[in-house]
Amino acid sequence: MRWLKRKIRRWLDNHDDCESVVSTSSMHKLRRSNDLDADDGINMTVRYAVGGRIVSFRTYESKTDRHNYKLYVIPDDQDFERELGKIITLESMRY
């Protein structure tokens, strides 16, 4: 009967959506999600556009179960690193 339980356990482990790690000292399992977007943090994306760059921030609000988006445009004539630093500081102070 143990062989059947082991076979079922192996089959279930192979069909898991999450990465599983089994410790050698005990049969406890640690599971980590491979999805980076599952985090409740701030996600930032930089895209090139004609005349500058578009910086977008996405945050998740669990109270309302919604994603909030903020878009910023940094023109080519401005210092990108300095302006991006200002935007990141502003967004991090919000949350």
C-alpha cells in the first residue's frame, strides 16, 4: 500500500504549478510561486517612445482588489536617470 501512496505523491508533485522543495530531514514541503506578478509590491516598466520614454507603475490594492496604474513621460531633452530617480522616490513615498 505504501508504494501506491508514494506513486500518487510523486504524480501530484510533478503536476504542481508551484516549485516544491523537499527537505532531507523531514517530509515538510516548502513551496514558492514562480509568478513575480503575484507580489503586492510596486511594478515598474520603462518603454521607449517617440520623443522620450514612458515609465509606468502598477500597484495592487487588496482592499479593493484592483490594480492601479500611473504613467509618466520623460522627454528626450531631460536627464533620464535624474528624472527616473525622482519618480521612483515619489512612488515609493506613496506606498
